[in-house]
Amino acid sequence: NCTRSVLTVACEQTEVLLFDPISSKHIKTLSEAHEDCVNNIRFLDNRLFATCSDDTTIALWDLRKLNTKVCTLHGHTSWVKNIEYDTNTRLLVTSGFDGNVIIWDTNRCTEEGCPHKKFFHTRFLMRMRLTPDCSKMLISTSSGYLLILHDLDLTKSLEVGSYPILRARRTTSSSDTTATSSSGPRAVGSPCHQNDSSPLSEKHMSRPSQREGGSPRNSLEVLTPEVPGERDRGNCITSLQLHPKGWATLLRCSSNTDDQEWTCVYEFQEGAPVRPVSPRCSLRLTHCIEEANVGRGYIKELCFSPDGRMISSPHGYGIRLLGFDMQCSELVDCLPKEAGPLQEIRSLYSHNDVVLTTKFSPTHCQIASGCLSGRVSLYQPKF
């Protein structure tokens, strides 16, 4: 992750590395940032950032005083994989392999930590993201489900039976308008796959009354996204990203047999169903491309460019820059009637090991990539 002045790198061991993204100069190493692998870094503003780790904790840091943590947050019981942040409420949102999404109130932080509460729980949670306006929360699972919490209210904890369930169905392309409800695939046999038949048990399926004059807050939609070639075998959603303007979601999926990987883009379709009894499906597959499927079992994190016109995707020992068309048009200007292929704009290869993550700079024409052996590469592509 990075701000205007610092590139931070989460390492498989216990380290966090800091670089100057312009000069590529190494600034500092936080050699014992955590007691286990560091998984994710999120800047809260230009000086404060949070890290999360397989040691089950989250740490807050201040760029002006990196010798010590601001505080350590305890609450998860397994590996913590994701950090999101609502700048309006200053609520930190984390998720882990314990299946929990936890809310932390950074307005009331002390050296002892922050007040926190469990917001949501689901089995086999992989990744969690908030839309840019924090109106939705998306959660991907290793069993191939995508959960969407609509009209999000982070101030409420969602206990069993306290939220409405919108009927689950497979997402569709525009040519597949007759898809019916699906119980979803069963995931098996990979390091990031676990058996599952449904992310929610039947006792979750209560439906409280709607708020007067509107839809209920935190209504839950359960989807099994359409992935090319995966209809019968199921898939694991390993990476989950959101378009910077909130128009779409970007998924990296691997088949349960680990012989295929896909990058897929799904457009958000807003509005209520035509009839209240019809299944809700707020995502439509618009673009996809098959990936190299190198480094099986490892999660590859992809990303949108800051303007949302390009996707950077790990591809073997390098990255591919993908567009919705060859002119790098806006998604809304080139939505196909049926799902079509992402276009390869450029490929960049400089690693000697499998690339696992890639990130655009939010302010410069620059891309970073990191590989399994720990090398970080910075690119300034020219087209």
C-alpha cells in the first residue's frame, strides 16, 4: 500500500518494509512488526496506517514514530487477512480466517487498543471489502460464495437472525436471464479451499420487517458468481477488489481442481427486483480472462488503477495490464451485451518467482509488484 510519499510492503515473515516510491530508496524495515506473517496494510490518513497478521492481531503505526506501535488490537482468533477503513466514521473494519468481521472505533484509541465489536460472521471467509462510499460490504468465501451487505450500517452488530436474507442465486451475464436459485458448489482439496455446502445455516434465514419508508439496513445477498468453465466444479474466490468509483467488483477465482484461474469483472446492477418474489441479483458478469495458473495454491492479489480504466493482474512471473477495450475506456462506456474478454494492454516481466501481488500508485504513473521470493519491482509503463 502507499500514500503520496511512502510505499509499504507486507512480508511473509514478520517484517514491514518502507520505500520512497519515486527514488525506490529503502527507508526503513520494521523487523518485528508482528510475530507472524504480515498480510495487509491500510493507510488511514497520510501518517497513520494499520497492519494485520497471522499472529491474529492488528497494529496501528505512525509514520512520524516508527520505533513503536501506536497500539495493538486483539479480537480475532485466527489469521487476520483484510483491513478496510471508513473515513467518515473513522471505523476500522477487519476480517480473518476465524470468519469474523470486526469493527474497531479508532476515535477512542488508547495505548491499550480500541473498543471493538464483532459485526458479522460467516464460514470460510476469504476476503472482505467496502465500496468507496461504504454503502456495501462484499465478502468472498473459499466455497465460491459472494456475500453482499446492502445499505450498510457499521454501527449495528449482526447476530444470528437479525438481518434479512435476499434470495441467493447465480450471477448472470445478460444472455443468461433464466438462471435459477443455486445452493452453490462444494469446494474441496486445495490449501485455500475447504468443504462447505452453504455459508449460512437455516437458522439465519429470518426476515425482520423493513424500516418504515425504505429497505432494511444490512440486508444480505448471497451469490454464486458465474465463472467461465466452473459451472459444474465450483470455485474458490481468492481475491476481491472494488472499482474505485463503485461501479463493479473484480474477482480472482480458482477452480476446485486447481487447473484453472480466472479474473472476472461484475457490474453492480442497482435497484430492487421487478417483483418482490423474484430473486435479487445485483451483479452481472461483464468481462473475464483466463490466467496463467502458475503457483497453484497461492493467492494472487490484483487491483484496479486509480481511475478504474485498467486492471493489473499477477500473471506467472510478471503482471498483465488489462483493459475493458484496447483504448482503456471507462467501464460504463464499453459495457458489452454479453460477457466479453478483458483485453491485454501490456505485459511486464521482471521477477524470477511467481508474482503474488500488484498495486497501482494512487498519485503517480507507477505500478508495484511483489513475488514469492520477496522481491519488489516498480514500473513506470510507457504506452
